[in-house]
Amino acid sequence: MKVKYTRFILFAAALGLLPAYQSIGAQTAEANETDSLQATDPSVQVAFRKVAQDDLLGGVSVINMEQVNDKNYATYSLDNLQGYVGGWNGNSLWGMDGDNAGYLVLVDGVPRDANNVLPTEIEQITFLKSASAVVLYGSRASKGVIYITTKRGKYQEKLQIDVRANTGFYVPKGYPKYLGSAEYMTLYNEARANDGLDPLYSAEDIYNYGSGTNPYRYPSLDYYSSDYLKKTYNRSDVTAEFSGGNKRARFYSNVGYYRQNDIFNFGEAAKNYTSRLNIRGNVDVTINDDIKAYANANATFYDVRSGRTTYETEEGETYDYWTEAASMRPNRFAPLIPLSYIDPNALSALELMGVNSNVFDGMFLGGSQIDNRNIFADYYAAGYNKYTSRQFQFDTGIDFDLHRLLKGLSFHFQFAVDYATSYNTSFNNTYRIYTPTWSDYNGTGVITSLGYEGTDEKTGVQTISGSTDNQTIALSAHFDYHTTINKAHNLSAMLLVNGYQQTNSTVYHRTSNANLGIQVGYNYMGKYYAEFSGAAVHSAKLAEGHRNAFSPALTLAWKLHQEDFLKNSSVVDELMLGVSGSILHQDIDLANYYMYEANFNQSDGAWWGWQEGVSRHSVNSLRGANEELTFIKRKEFTVSLRTSLWDRLVTADANFFVNSTEGLPIQPSTIFPSYFSTYYPEASFIPYVNFNNNKRVGFDFAVNFNKKVGEADLSLGVTGTYYKTEATQRDENYAYDYQNRTGKPVDGLWGLECEGFFQSEEDIANSPTQNFGGTVRPGDLKYKDQNGDDVIDTNDEVYLGRGGWYGSPFTLGINFTAKWRNFTLFALGTGGFGGHAFKSSSYYWVYGDGKYSEVVRGRWTPETAATATYPRLTTLDGNNNFRNSTFWLYKTNRFDLAKVQLTYDFPKRLLQKTFLKEASVYVSGSNLLTISKERELMEMNVGSAPQTRFYNLGVKVTF
């Protein structure tokens, strides 16, 4: 081997992989024995093994990410992958997410976060959807597995270096639209009049706020103004990949860095950024003909700098810019006030400014006694915070070919240890806000005095908080056996032990998964397949004697294209049909440990006394014991179909599934006598029992069309996932059958059926009594009396539609690729259909002292009674109007143009005399367009950062 090549392999070893190289020493000298270059491995990673793609037995989908990355630049590993595979809807696999825990993500076989591996590092992503595909992973995989395989080195004569650089800009799609001060004040007076109250704002006040002549005395604060927010902000990244190797050792390394700015353009927030540096190294070593080893290491350095906020809500939630933007009324205060407005004769005010340490461009911090802090003052004067995260991941394995002991026998071992730490460092300053007293002088408003709230203090002391320290340890070991008898009977078997444990700061119990597994497979002539898999699982969440269970799965498959009646078909290239049945036992829907035990607690106990002047705090029962509490079962039947037609002009993969989740734990209210619980003092002897059952039925598909038209290679992929849910058993005792959840979708939305607005007092008198508190007036919503008792209450709530909590009932994906000469055009679209939601955010449910959005312009008044689109305004609680009903219900149907990218590959003949092997440049746009009846709502975030489009320019070169 050339000296510089050997040095580079040793450099890769220095990235944390040196132990794997200490055993090979001089073996690197044999590099010249490389016979040929190795193509990308065509096999597919499934549970603990790889299989040929033609031998996948169903319930499994795979994406070659290296091919995808060549035409689709992405910044997140699972970005819009529902556009490529069926069964994944962007949130869940087959709609199974959301009960208490979701799908399991494995990176190179180890439980890890999907957001800690970037697309450029990934070779392949496998979606293991069916129960039979995940059974060997035990309880934690019962809702599916997404297996991410990172890139590895390949046999090649020379070191290959790939460098990719990108820079792009995020552009907000839109912002919530709120009313200015004058309009808000006018409508607030109207709301008070609707409630029988006097106006709060005078006509003169409203005029002054509307005129805009003095925006500091009469503010109309727009949080979404360009005064505070940029029109665009940048994200840039660069990635270098190194790979090479020979028959003895192969290596792959990825070094990447990205930095993303933020949308704010004022104060400390203008310096906000997110940065990530990653270093990954993967090494494969052939020690001898019978022993192979590998080691993988990754280090990620993640930092976020942000302006600091100083307060929390009563619920303990920290306010940020976007939550305040959705709640703070526009007339409350001016965030900054120019010093020039202070009357030169206001000596005390000028004296205060003389000691004010927070003057910004000739302006001081404004506020009021009520608003003695605000997000603007925070971002200017409260300091800043830096979040630091470090992740170090290492796994190693060794593979033994034991053919000398028994032909076809092998042993595989993997061990992994990951560490993740994070903490916050901040400079925490306090500040004064100043409350001006205004006077008119010669027709001009001036500040004659200043009050203040708070103190100015910059300690210069760095505070450390929020420290976390997490660890993952994983281990797996398995014997594999493969043999062929009489060139027709192909047998395989696996015996494995698998487990991992995650330790998280401040969490007493570790997250653990441990299981034994067995797999036995048989196929005859590659035509008829049978496979049995099983896992013996263990759970510490259950009582002694109930902690072990066995999960079996059986799969049968038939390659019809191998039969004589299809062997010479000019239409069918491949046709495989499979069925499977499984029963998986899992404990991830057991939310806590010791749920089987009785729980007694004194903290909420009642006070009582046996004698005067002496009181005691009672110990109350919160629940009873049930040592028979056991595993939740996923029972499933699937049918799978895979085909290729007309010389791969059309390829298709489809799955039909029926699964039932049985024995979800609840504290039932109907199967125990009522005296098992009391309302005062609040106490219960009702235990947790396995009772609720859910059923999911659906199908997924992925169809690809490939055609060459002239000089153009065209490819079209269409994917889809449809499922429906049903609550097949519920603990319920509703007075009216139409309210039973049994038989209805698990993700069902319930509410009242709205019949429009009350038009008059006579209309109210002639309608059923609405029993939600407060006085009902004309302009309020009226509802249908479902049970005919002449009263509207919660007994009139009915099923209204599916919420799509785990993903839209029907998910659609379309990907299109057109290659012509050196140009590649790629487009990706995703859609979700069949779901519903309520317009229930503060943007729509406006009452009390809430901030008024533009939707209130359609309010009901006697003059707009025939055209109103919104209830009458109120300063009270609005309990009658602001509750789930068909009035607020909308369909979430949408189709998104998720990505368009145009790539140009420079002709290789132009690069022959350069040091470059390949070079390409590309432009792309992400999240470009949403097609929906409710497009504005779909593209608008209330109380959080805006949705954005992303426009990118990139270049990739290979050395």
C-alpha cells in the first residue's frame, strides 16, 4: 500500500477506532492484493441480519439513502420519507404511535436518536413495520422499527474524498394576523357592551392610538413587524466524506459542520444561532478468513445560543417571543422609547437616564406597572443562554465463521456504549423598565416624569443549569446457521440474546429491554418460504410471576414467478405473496413502574381530629393492587405482495394489515362497585387492570414506474398508507349509546353539533336551555339537542370525525425524477387526507382579555346577523361558544410540494485534466407550496416560530 494511503487509514483509526487497528498491524501492507472494487451492498438490513432484497418476506420497506442524497438534499434523516415508502406517514408506522410510546429508532443496531445522524452519513434506512419483522427486538420494538445503517468503507484502489457544501435561506410562509390597537380597543368596547358593561376606552383614546402620530405614547405593537424580524435567515453546512480500503481493512469517515442563524434582528436575539459539528468513523477489518470485526464511533458537538427570558407562567412554562406575540395586546406598552421625548425640564427623569445602563440606539426600555417585564426587554437586557450538548457513541462487533466446527454456523457479537451530556450556561441580568408620564406641550407629547420597576444589575457571573447525563449500553449476540440440502432445501436458524439499558438524569428507573430470540427459516428452491420467529421477553414493570412472556410470529411466502405458469411470462418479472401472524407482548404502554401495587399517599389527605384542638393528616388510598397486571398484546395478521412487471417498468410493494392492541391498562370506573372510590376525601381502591382494546386495519403501497423516453430517464413513485382505528373495548357507562367510544375510532373527535347563531332573545327562549354557564345572548352558538331532554350539556356531545392523532388516515407520497443528459430534476410531494381538527387555539377562541386576531372581524352583530362567521365578542369566559363543536371543526386535508431540486453534473470529460473525479451543482427549494382549503391555517403557527420555505444552493465534488 502507498504510504499516504496507510496514513489515512491510521488517521481514521485515530477518530476513536484505534483499538480495531491494533490487531491488524502490518496487514495493511497487503492492499495491492485487492481483486476488484466492491459495489454498494444490495442486501437489506432486517432484524440482526441482512437478506437479499428479493427474499424480503413482507412488512419491510427500504430506502437507499445514497441514491436519494444524490438528487435530494435534506437536513434531517427522516425528512419527508413518506414520499418514498408506504406504511410510514411521517409520525408512525401503520398508525401505531401515540398510546404511550412509539417506534424504535436503531442506528447501526443501537437505540439512538434519528436527529443525531444526518442524511449524508446514511447508507440505508429500513422500515420494519409488521410484527413478524420486529419480534426479535422484543418489547420496545412493538410499534415498529426504523433501522438506520450508516455508510461503510468499500474495496477501492484509491482514497475517495467527497465534499459537499450548501448555503440557503429560510423564508417564513406567513404569520398570524392580529388587530392594531385602535381596532382592538373599538371591538373590546363592543365586547363589553355585549356583556352589559360600560366602555373601557374613550373615543379620544381610540383616535390617538389609531392616528399613529406618537407610537410611543399610543403604541400599536406588531410583533411580526420587520422592525423585529428578518425577512430571511441563513443555514450553511459543509461535509467531507473519506472512504477507502482493501481486503484487510475498509474505513469510512464523515466530518460535517452546520450553522443556522435565527429570525430575530434585535438585542441578544440577533446573535442567536444553532451549530453542530459531527465526526463519524466506521472501520471494518478482516482479521483472517474466519474472523471479521468492525468498530464505529461518532462524536457530536451541538450548541444553541439564544436571548434569555426571565419569567414563567403559573404552569411553569417559560415564555418566549412567540408565546408573547400570541397573547400580548397591542396597546399595552411601547418596548423602546426615544430619549428625545423626555422634557428637558424633567430633571428627575433625566437623572434616571443618567444611571440607566440599558440605553440602545438612544432608546430606553418601556413598560408599565403591570407589564414590568416583556420579551423585548428580555432580549435586550436580560442576558443570553447557551445550550451545550455533547454526544459520544461507540459500538464494536466481531463476526466468527465457525464452519470448522459446523458448516454454515457463525457467531456475531455487538457491544455499544453511548454518552450524552447537556447543560445550559447563561449570564442572567436584571433590568429596569420605565413607565413614562406624558403631557402635551405646544401640541406635542413629552415625558414629564418616569417611574420604574425592577433593578439594573449585571453580575458578570456565569450560571450553569439544566445539566443532564445520559447513557445507553447495548449488547447483542447470536449464533446463525445456514445450510442447503440437495441444492433445494435451504435452512436458516438464529439463536440470540439482545438487550439495552438507558440511564437518564433525574429518572430513577432505567429504560431497559432484554429478550432472548429464536428464528428458524426454510425455503424450497427459493420458491416456498416459511419462517418462525419468537422472543422471550422480560419486564420489571410487572409483578413477580408475571414478568416473562413469549412472542411468536409465523410467516409464509410464495414466489409465484418461479412457477412454470409464470416463469416465461413477458409481463411478470417477479411476484411474491406472503402472509404472517404474530402475537407480540410489550410493556411500553405501561406508563410507570409498580402500577400493579397499591398506592397510599398522605400529601393529599384530609385533616381530621379525635379531640378538640388536635388534628391529623389522613393517609389516602390512590389505587388498589393487582398483581395479575400483565403484558399488552399486539395481535396481527398481514398479507404482503411484491411484484415487478414488464422488465421492471413497474415495481410494486403492498401490505394489508389487521392488528389488535389488547389489554391496555386503565383504572376502570364500571367493573368495580362505586364505593371503591370516594370524592371527598378523594380516594380510590380501584387497581389498574388490562382492559382497553384497540384495532387497526389498513394497507400501504409503493408503486414505481421507470421509463426511458428518448434521452430522458423518467421515474415516478407513488406511495400511500391508509388505516382506520376502532376502540373495540372500553370501560364506559354513558347514559346514551351514541356517546359510547366502543366501536368508534381511537382518534375520534367528540363535540356538539352546532346549528348556527342565536338570532334573538325569542330564538333563545324557544330553544333548549344551554347549560354551560353564563348568560346566553343573541350571537352565541346554539347546539342540537341530541337526546331530546330540552337541555344542552355534555350529554349532547357526539362523534364528529377522526383526528388523525398518529398521522393522517390516508397519507400520499409522490416522487418524480427526470434525468436528461447531465441534468436531474427531482420533485417530491406529500399529502394527508381524512383527518379533522378544531380551530381551538387562542387565535380563534378569543374571549376575556385575549388578543384579537383578524377572525373576529366576522363577529355577529345585529347588523351582520345574516353574514356573521364568528360569535359575538365577549369579555367573559365564553364557555358556551368556545368548546369543541362542528362550528370550529375543519378538515386537515392537504397536499404539500415538499421538495424541488435541479442538479447539474459536470461532464467527466471536462474533469479529466483536473484533480476532480466528479462535480455537480444543484439548487433546491423545500416546503414550497401547500394546497388545501385551509391553506392559511395550515401554514400558520400560533405561539411558536413560523413555518418556512427553504431555498438552497449546493455543490458536491469527488476527489
